[in-house]
Amino acid sequence: MSTDPSSVSPAGDGAELSAAEVEAWLREHPDFFLDHQALLDVLRIPHPAGGAESLVERQLKRLREQNRQLEQRMHELVERARDNERVGRQLHDLARTLMRAENLDAVLALTQDALRDELGAERVSIRLAEREVQDLHALDTAQLAVLEPLFARGRAQCGRVPPDMLKVLFDDADHTVGSAILMPLLADDERVGVLGLASASPDRFQPDMGTYFVTHIGELLAESIRCHADRKQAA
């Protein structure tokens, strides 16, 4: 690229350049100031707060801001990596715990304890579907009909869950539940049950929150429930 003074004017000798022409030419020749660094000492750019600052000062500020943004992004990535490591460790520990569970009741109790400890859920409910389990955990036909939209959805529902669904899983839900997560428990498309987490705070579980941890817990729990329920029926 030529930056000789005689080649600077796109309009020819003696022609007056407009601001737009100067801007266009500089955009086409971004290295111009590398060969004319002395001009950087005299160029002035209006400052938003009044006064003026040199082009170099403005560029330095932009570089500092970009650097700050990169540092913030790096911090976020490091924190995310730590969170992923923590989640992976928790899932591994839960899987080992469920493998040692002696029966279905132990599976449900151990999972409830883990969710209270790791997620800080105030209330945890696990209900079983389409199984011949005659206890408080079993869902009847009417309750299954209420939860049908959740099974059709096939994934967790967070935030303000429909009141009729909450009443199936939690006693006095109208007065004690501000927000919740409901997770359909599926094993090879078989309906195993529903996992519910609830909090009195309306801000604890939000519709846009990530459900990675809960989803994988649901998968582990569904397989464990199916395994122990089948053993119980066969006994």
C-alpha cells in the first residue's frame, strides 16, 4: 500500500476533500498512521465529557475495555468449568449411592436427601406412575391424568407450575409453594414417575434456569426405580 503524501488525495491535486472522502480513504488504508506516526501527536478527538483526547488515548481506552471484557469472559468460563466439575461429582456420588440402595424405599429416601443437600430444595416429592405399588408414593388414575401434559412435554418444567400439578405432589401447595421444578421420570419412554422440587420463594426456581443437574438426576432415578420396582413385583 502506498502512503506517499502525493497519493493521499483521492480527488486530485488542488481538490478540496470532504470529510466523507477522508473517512473512506482512511478505511481503505488502515495502516496509514504506521508510516505517519507524528500525526498521532496532533490529532484530537472530542471527548464525550468535554475537552479532547488524542487518538492514541482513545485507542488505549478501547483496548483496556476489550481486555476487561475478555477477563470477565475468562472468569465466567472458569466458574462454569468449576460448576460442571461439581455437578459431575455430585451425579457420580448419587449414582454410587443408588447402586447401594437395598430397596425402592431406600432409593426414594436417598434421592430426597441428596436433592435437599445439593440443591437446597425445601421440599422434595417423588411419586410413582403405572406400577402396582400400593403405598403413599403411588399415583392414581386421576393424578396421572393431571400430570399427562408433563409426560407429553418429556422434560422438566420450571418456575410457576400449574396449581393442579403441584397439588398432586405437595400438600397445601397453594400456601407453601412459590416456585417449583417438575421432572417426568422416563426410562426408555416408559413412565416411571414424577420428581418435584419446591420452594416457598417465587424466585428460587425460574423458567429460564438450567435443568442439566435435575435432568440427569431424573434419568438415574428413573432407572433405579424401575429396577427395584420390577424386583419387588417379581418377589
